[in-house]
Amino acid sequence: MNWFEFVPASLSAIATVAAAVAAFFSLRVSKQAIRISESSALASHHQSASIKYTTLVQELLEASSGFSEICYGMWVDWPKELEVMDDSGRGGTNPRPLRHVVSDSSEMLANYGSKSHPGGRVSSSALLSVVRHGLPDLSEEEYLKLLDRADGEYQSFESTFGATGSSRNIETSPAFRWGCYQLLRRVEPEDWSTVWKDAWLPNGWIDRYKTEYVKLKPTLERAHDSLKLERSKLAHTAFPLGNNPVLSKRYDEVLAVLDNLLHGCDDSVLDPYKNWTFEEEMSQLVICSMAIGVCAHRQCELLYKKANE
């Protein structure tokens, strides 16, 4: 092949490669344009759902402030009030303050109530299981055995005895049983009975919890129904909410919070125990009610987090 024959062939090959490269970049730009177009359409299609979410979360945050404050008080302030009844010498040679025993025990129960169902769903039956099932086989021998391990320890009870797994009943957990032994020994049964009765009186801790919950409940129900309706409106459209993973996840998380507050933390779950007559279980009822307050406060904290995302 002479030079004049080679040049056209070379130019043809270069043109072919250039055309292929141009086609590649054209396809790439086209795909990017399609993605941008789809993203724009998705954002436009879900604009109402996004606005609804933002508006409702802000409303929930504002409406739950009083309730959240009471729940926090049940967790932090109520245990402090109980220390006036404490006979600490009956809890060992160097026992933890009673407020620590109360808060540690209620937090263990709150954690157990949130681990009993998948996805962290709060179970009111688990929170009250200690009273429903009872504390089996309490004995002096077990108390002394636990005392030997825990006396003088200032870490959490679960750090001393091991964590309570979601697959076992909390009433068999050494850490929780140790907390209950401390409560039963350091405060007289009649004093626990007085604490429980006073909590139901006007401006008592349970009365305040119920008052604030009743105020909040209609807002919880409206928000729950609104989010479910907004999701269902998109279900059979070109872009259901599942096509928007970020917004869909936010809907799921807030709906889970609302379900927990409406079912796991409903004020009525304590009503059957208001006039409880078994004095030996009064300390456990106090712990159960505090645990409900802990769970409810955590749900309110999640709303705060969602509102500030």
C-alpha cells in the first residue's frame, strides 16, 4: 500500500473511533439527563409528602414538650425523692445510693421492653412482665450470693452481673433481681405502698404522666393517620414512596415512634394496677411505671432528632 492509499484508511479508522467515543459520551450524557429528569420528577411527585412529614414532625415536637418533661422527671427526679425512705445499711456495707438502684433497675426494664420485639418496638406487656409473672424463688441464700459480687461496686448492675438478653425473662436476670432485692430490703413495703398510692393522687407522678399523655394523644393519632394516608396516596402512582429511600425511611421511623407512644406507652396500661393490694410487689410497680416513662422519653428524643435532621 502506498502513502496515498494509507492516509484515507487511517482517517477512516480515526473517524470511526471518534464516532464511537462521541456515541459513548452522548449515551452517558443521555443517561445522566434521564436520571436528573427522574430525580426532578420524583422530588416534584413527593413534594407534598415531604412537606407533610416536616410539618407533622414539628407539630409533634411542640405538642410533646410537656409530656417529655414529665417522662424525664419520672426517670431522674422521682428516684431522688425516694431516698428519704432509704435504710441503706440493709443493702450491704457500701451500697449504691437508692436513686441509682431505682434508675438502674428502671432502665434495665425499659431496655428489656424495647428489645422484646423486632425493630425496637416498645412492649407494654414486657415492661409490666415483672408484676405479671412475679419474681420467683427469692431467697436469703441468693441475696447473699449476689451481695458478695455487688457490694461496693459502683458500675451498673449489668456490668457486674451481665446483660439481660432479649431471649430471657428479665425476672430471671441476676442484675435485675439484685436491684429488686435492694429495693425490697432498703425500703419498707408499706412505704412502697404509700409511694404507689401517692403517684396516682392529683399532681402525683402517674397522674401527671396521664394528664400530659391525654393532651398529646390526639396529636399522635392525627399524625399517625396523616402519614399513613400520605403514603397510601402514593402507593399506586408512578413513584410510590418506596422509590424515595430517604423519605420512606423517615416515614418508617416516625411511624414507629408514634406506634410506640400510642401502644407501648399508653397511659391506660397502668390502670389495672392502680389499686394493687400486694405490698411486696409495690416496689416493682414503681419500677415498671418509671420504665414506661423512660421508654416514652426516648421516643420523644427521637422526635427531637427527626425535627433537627
